[in-house]
Amino acid sequence: MKLVSHANLWHRLWSIRLGILTAALKGADVAYRNMHADWAAHLPGWLLGGLGWASLATGAAATAAVLIQQQSLNSTDTITPTVPENQA
């Protein structure tokens, strides 16, 4: 597997942050859908739709963040390669 040269900066990449948020929202959405009907009756009806739309929006934002180049990652003084140059 080839890694990018700035893989050690994963926490600064917006695509990773948004991807984690998308997974959390989708997990909450699935948990709500699988919840027992007695419990789900006490939650507001808009919550299920809100979770679905929020996970869709953050998923789209994570995809867009992959395409948008972050200026903070362009400076070469903060990026230290984590993979040797000659990796096959």
C-alpha cells in the first residue's frame, strides 16, 4: 500500500474529519431505524430525516474536501514524509 507523503497529518485533513462525522451520523441514523418502536415513539419525527440529510451533506462535503487543495498542507516545512521515496 502506498501512503501519501503527509499521512502523519491525517487529523488536519478535512476529508478525514468529515468522513468520521459522516460515519457517526449514519450510525445514529441506522440505530434510530433499528430502535424498538416503543423507544422511537418518544423521539421527535424530524430526527430521522435530519440524521439522513446531515449524513448525506457531510458525505458530500467529505468528497468535495478531497478535491479541494488545503493551503495549510502546501508548506513544505511542516510536512515530513512518512513513506520512503523508493517504496514500490
